[in-house]
Amino acid sequence: MATFRSIKPAKTYAEIVDHIRHLITSGALKSTDKLPPERQLCVMLGTGRQSLRQALSVLEAMGVLETKHGIGTFIIKDGAGEIETIKAKEEYSYNPFELLEARKIIEPKLAALAAKRATSEDINSIVKAIQNVRKKMLSGKYPVAEDRELHLIFAKAAHNAALYMLMENVVRIMGDYTWDKVKHRSIEIEGRAEIIYAEHVAILQGIESGNARLAAKSMLTHLSNVENRFKLLTSTN
């Protein structure tokens, strides 16, 4: 059986991911092997459940792990090959959950400012961008560029150059391979297109009505729901 070692508390997410990747590439974990239950893994790795769940969620979205409900989490047959793809793209520099944490600090404030400062031209741009995201999702395709563009337009409507520059960096990180794969997997479930559309419309309504509190709350709700959809990628076992 593969030897899971205890790791230091610092950078637990990245170290858990790297450790499991190493076990697979070294052959200690083989295709179709089952991982120990979550509680046991936490003890073996010396880490918390939140960091472990984040790492497992990302690895599943990346095609390395597969969770079979009520049975457990397994190494996918071609998981080692996917790991080589990930390594080639030099990923895991950003934790998707840390990115969401940052977004939950920045974007609600931008939405609140947009509610106070958005012009009619800004509103029209937001409406068009929301429709573009919805149209792409309903066609069965993942709105990669459209989603990033929408959140940049939300930010632009705040009319704060410094905050907009921060949001441009956030959007750049949203183009990373890891984020893209996790986000893609999280919206594949039937019905998600309409849910996400409704969340974006709620943000728009807050901005359009000039209600800063509603705009900020709607943005925070949307980002929290994105986070929850990420967490649902891997179930506990």
C-alpha cells in the first residue's frame, strides 16, 4: 500500500496535491487504487479536512481522481498521463479556493461601487455580456472568455482604475489551466446554466437599481455558490 506521509501545515493544499501526484508517478499509487477514507487521510497527512477536500476536488476535476458515491475515491486509469499534462503546463501556482477568497473580498466592493457609478452605457454592456455567457452555456459550451469578460465589465462599471487593475490580474489567473478545468467541471451539471444566469442577473439588478448593498450581496452570493460548486466535485467517503 502507498505510504502517505505527514506534511507541514504551511501550503497544505499544494503539498497534498504534489504528494498525491508523486505517489502516482512513482508507482506507489496505481491505476484504480482506492484512497483511504477522508478522516484516515487527514491523520496520515497531518492536515485539515478543508485543505484535503480542496486538493481532492481539484485533482478530480483535473481527471486524476474519481469519486464513486458510497464507495470511495479512486485513481483514474489514465491519471498518471493527466499529471504529466499538468506538470507540462506548470500548474498549481494558484489554489482555486484562494482565488475565490480573494474574489470575495474584491468583487462585492466593485459591485457596490458600480451601483453608485454605473452609466447607461455600463448597464448595456453588462446586459450584453450576461446574455453572451448564457447563450454559450445553453449551447453546451463552456463560456471561458465570456465569463471573464463579464466580470471585467462589472469591475469597469465601478470606475476605479486601481481596483480595475487588480481585477485584470484576477481575470488573468482565471485563465490558468487549473482554474479553467475546475470551473468547467463544476458547471457541467444539468440546470447550472440557468442558475448562473439568475445569479448574474441579480448582480445586474442591484447595480441597475443603484442599490449598493444588494449589488454587493448578490456578487458575494454568486461567488460563494461558485465555491460550493467546486466543493461538490468530490464527496466525502
